[in-house]
Amino acid sequence: MANTIPINYKLKFEPLFDNFTFNGMEIITINLPRATNSIILDAAELKIKKCHVEQGTKIITAKASLNEKSERLTVKLNKKNKREGKTLH
């Protein structure tokens, strides 16, 4: 994770035995070393349906894009955010 410090992971998996894949949900509690408008995560062989970032009760709009070659997921935020703890959904 290039610009993100993960603090905690919550993972939920639903296996799909008919095609040997799975659906899942991940919530990552993160700290950012500096204010940023993007979060970069390691990711491979995923399809992201939707994502958002929460800070307390505030929901921050986000858009995810996956670079399959570099196996990096970039989450773009609608504005630059400060370093305090956040959860990525």
C-alpha cells in the first residue's frame, strides 16, 4: 500500500461453488501519512462493484479503478482528505 497505512481488516466471503469464485466485502481501517485525494491499495484479480470512504458519520464519495498489470487499486476521493482514521468500504 503505497500511500496508506492499514490498521485493521474486516473480510466477508461468500463462495460460489458453481463457478469456483466468490463474492466478498472488505472494510479496511486506514491512516493516511499525508492529506490526499487518492488511496492506493495492492489488489489482484478483483472486480470492485462499489466503494466509499467513511470518517466517523461522514461518507466521502469515491471511485475505484483497478490496474490489472500493476495489481494496484486506486480509490479517487471527491476532495483532498486529511490524515485522520478512515474506513474504506
